[in-house]
Amino acid sequence: MLIPTPIGPLWLEVSPEGVRRLEPTLFSRGLEAKGPVAERVRERVLAYFAGEKPDFLDIPLDYTGVSPKRVALYERVRLIPYGRTESYGSLARELGLSPRAVGAGMRASPFFLLVPAHRVIHADGRLGGFAGQEGLKAWLLRFEGAWP
């Protein structure tokens, strides 16, 4: 399912376990996502870009093939509230990971917005990477009022 947004379409893929991926893309990548989970994701994404502040915590994610440490990281990042940020280092200390491992996990996340990787920044306020899309990260943080 392609979900139209102000930043371009997002591709949604679901499985019986939950969301497999939600990522920015220009084209469909496979079968159309259907069903109640797909509709809930679509509604929440549209609400997010309409300026509402939905959380996505009740949307199940399909972690098939994802390591337990990465699942723990993603679940922790899901708890970062709208309009707030946390640092790579603080998450690393809390989860017993290196800051680089946190960065790698955020870069590899297939769960755009559902795992709000854009809310993870350097302790000194620098954005850090965003899989080559730092402008998108800055846009999202400004949209949420979390970055100048």
C-alpha cells in the first residue's frame, strides 16, 4: 500500500504478525497491504501529517529475522514521545549497546515513523545520520517542534 504524505509516498507491507515495513519510496514494491492493521497504519500516518500527535504503540511490528538486541532497541525507541529526542549514547548506555550499534539499528529500521528513528540524535544536538536522508530527519523534527 502506498500512503501519500507531504514528504512523498510511504510503502506499507504487512504480514499476519504485523507491519513488515513502512518506508519512503516512489513506487509500489509488491502486493497491496490490506486488512485492519494496514488501515490503522494508514489512518495514523495521515493523522500524524495532519498535525495530530498519534503514537503507534498499538500497531504490531513483525520482527521476524530481527535480533533480540535490535528488537529491544526498536521497542525502546518506540517509547520516545512526539516532539522529544534522545541521544544515541543514552540509549546505548540504557540497553548495553555501543552508540554505533544504536546508529546502525536506526539506519536499518524498516519501520519509518513506527520506530521514530528521527528522534534519536547526538547528545550535543547534531542530527546524526538518517540513511543518507538527513534533510528528511530535520524536516520531521522541525514538524514535531523538536529541533530548531
